[in-house]
Amino acid sequence: MASATEIALLRIAQSAVSNVVRHAAAGTVDVTLSYLGDQVALAVQLPAVTGSGS
């Protein structure tokens, strides 16, 4: 069975991706889970936007 931390990370990631789908005009989202010793970092980011800026 998953630990409370694993469940919390899953729910946070689901909520963040849901918010991107709902509120951002983005076709992709980057989700990164990193282990830093005894800590875990969850990053949810939109890719950098490049363009002419017209």
C-alpha cells in the first residue's frame, strides 16, 4: 500500500496538471519528481514559450 507521502504527491501532481488543463493554453506540462537524500521535490512547470512576441 502507498504511504501517505506518496498519495499526497500523487494528488498534488493531479491537481496541478488539472489546473494547467483548465486555465493555461498549454499543450504540454513538465512534471518532475526528484529524490534529494531524505527529501522529495515535485515540480510542475509549463515549458518555456519562445516566439517573435508579435
